[in-house]
Amino acid sequence: MTALHEVTPTQHRADLQPYTYARQELVEPDWRRFPGWRHVTETQWRDAQWQRVNCVKNPKQLRTLMGDLLTERFYDELAADQQHTATMSMLVPPQMLNTMAPDAGLDPETFTAAFLADPVRRYMIPVRSDRDPDWPSHPHSSRDSLHEAEMWVVEGLTHRYPTKVLAELVSTCPQYCGHCTRMDLVGNSTPLVQKHKLTLKPVDRQDRMIDYLKRTPGVRDVVVSGGDVANVPWPQLESFLMRLLDIDTVRDVRLATKALAGMPQHWLQPKVVEGLERVARTAGRRGVNLAIHTHVNHVQSVTPLVAEAARTALEIGVRDVRNQGVLMKGVNATPDDLLDLCFALQGEANILPYYFYMCDMIPNAEHWRVAVWEAQELQHAIMGYLPGYATPRIVCDVPYVGKRWVHQLHEYDRELGISYWTKNYRTGIELDDPEALDRRYPYYDPISTLDDAGRRWWSEQV
């Protein structure tokens, strides 16, 4: 007879675990704490048009909103970044700003310190002192680090994977994230970056995309993105989605929108809800999986309005709402930060934690990026706490390869911070390349994560 092991209460104490789960109900921070929004009503706050009109687009508008809350120290830092290192122009919706420093109080020095340390601020409103002073950019960084435009089959349609395409309908968003992987195309130009532009009229670009998909039956999965689909006028977006659903070989359609978190008010507008329901019902009748992919990087951004927008989409027939965050130092690159975010998404907002991407190798992003070994450690640390289906994969989007789980590397030179990856398919630009499947593709850790020998080696290369 096997003896049962008696478990004492102390063995179940939460404080004995590396991470302690405690349910936290979602809260909408009080936007009236900001002087410029002191008299904004709840009706105004829930209005998508009010949110768009009152986006903060420059330091002057930020001053008007903040009053005396931020000291000159912050504005000096912001101006230096905007002038010399920013790859994205400034555009922050009220909803996103309201999740920054929610408990900082009203003393200017205290508030400024909290605002500078805030994880949402760190990637939405970068300042000069955030950037790596020694290696702000990796020597192998590039404006289009994933070579998406190189793989356009028609303007805005990237055919990178054998069965999947990315359709960029628009080059704007309701908000601009400092770490944007499409900084080459998305948003307004900055003093550092003159942006590329889409040249075709939207209707012509969409016609060419639809024509390509009709002629390419091997594509079954279409990610509809931009920019952000929330910036496509709804009748135009609905028309495009219905045309996609008319193509028998298309079986998955994913709508990419950070606005579900950054401006949930957009996805709660009656005209958008009603239109999305028409699309969802049509997809359901035709057996097509329709999902929304959003982009939340920190638990502070998960508020009741975000949960309401996600649940509304699910209630009207969207199959899944999933999150694809970006792993960033100073924002979410700790086990506690990731788990807090995932529990809020999955448990409180019905948003499935799906991926966390390692931040891409764009210019001036080294202060955000983590090394592959750090990402591997984080993946290990978050296992076992969440349900298996809601445990996100941390992935490295390797140039010319695609998404790979961080443990799938082929070789790793830790001293130089160079990992090598292989792949099992050709992109559209490699169909005639006999060595594409045998080649090792490099990816580079931030130089700041290397030891002295590795840093010296890189210093000698430039």
C-alpha cells in the first residue's frame, strides 16, 4: 500500500513561489487628475472622435494637458529625443496617456520622476536619456529590419511565409509606438527619418491585393494591418474584408489593431460594432476564422474599456482576440511584469496572450532590446503559471527567416552575441535560391548585454 504524503498548509504558501498571483480587478484611471482634462465628462471620454481630436501630437500639447505636473527637465529630454533620435513622430491618444503614472500624485518633482520611470511612457513617449548612450543602434540595425517591403508582391502586400500574407492597408495608426517595427513606412517623418510612402490610391492597392490572392490559392491566411486597421474608414475596411471572405482559399483573417488597447472607444462605436458583426457572421457562415490581434505591453494598459471592447468583439462573433506584445527592457522584461500582464489579459479582459516578440533591430532601439538568452530565461520563468493555451510564446523574428521560438536557434556565440537560425521554407524572393534552406541566418544581441571581450570585438568592427 502506498502511503499518502501529507501536505502541510505552509507548503501551499504563495510567498514560497517565485511569482505570487493575486487577482486584480481592472480600473480606469481618473483622467481628471490631468489639468487639461479636469472638466472632461465620461461621455466625452467614451467618444472615439473626442479621443482622436485630443491626441497629444507635440510637446506644446503635452504642456497644455499637464499644466505644472511635469518639470522642464522632462521637456528638455523630450525635445532632445524628438530632434536627434526619435524614429516615430509623437501621437498619443488620451486613453494611452491616462494609463501613465496613474498613482503618481500631484507634486511636480514626484510626478516627473514617476512619469520618467513609467513603463508605458517609456515606449510611447521616449526621451533622450532612455536611449543607450554607447550603442543607441546596433551596427546591423536597419529601417525595414524584417525586409517586408522587399517581399511586396504588390504595394503593401508582403508574401513572406508560404501560406500567409500581410496586407498593409494604411500607413498610419491612432497612436505611434516608439519601437514600431514599421518605422520605415508608418507615421510622419521625423528629423532623423524621412518616411517612405504608399503611392497607390487605397482602392487600387486593395484591388491589386485581392487580385493576387485570387491568383495564389496557396495563401490561406491574411493578416490585415497597416499601420492600424482602425485608421481605415469602416466602409472601406468592411468592403475589403467581405472581398477577402469571397475567396474560397482564404481560411484565416486576422485584424491587427493596437487601437483595441490604445483607443478602445473606436471599437465600441455602434457603426463599427454593427459592421464588424456583419463581417463576423459572414466569416462564420463560410467557416473562416476571424480574429483580432492587438498589442498590449504592460498591465497598466488593460482597463475596463479595453476589456469591454474585447468582449464586445467576441459577443458579436469574432472567434478570438489575441495579444502580440513586444518584449522591452524597462517595460515588461521581467517574469512578474509578463505574468501580471498575461493574467490581466486572459483573466480579466478575455484577450488571449499569444506572442511576445523580441524588439526588432531598428535604429535607436538598443535600450529596449533583450538578448536571446534573456528571452529564453523569461520564457522559462513564465511557464506553469498560466493555462497552457494562454501561455505566450516568446519569439525572435529573424530577418529573412520569420518567427522562431527563442529556443529554436541553431548555434549561439554568446561572447559576440550572435545567434544563427535556419528555416524550412523559402520566402517569395528566394524561390530560385538553392541554398535558402541550408543557410544560417544571423541575429544579434544588444552589445550592452555582452561581456568586455564581446564589446571590444564590436568596437573594433565599426
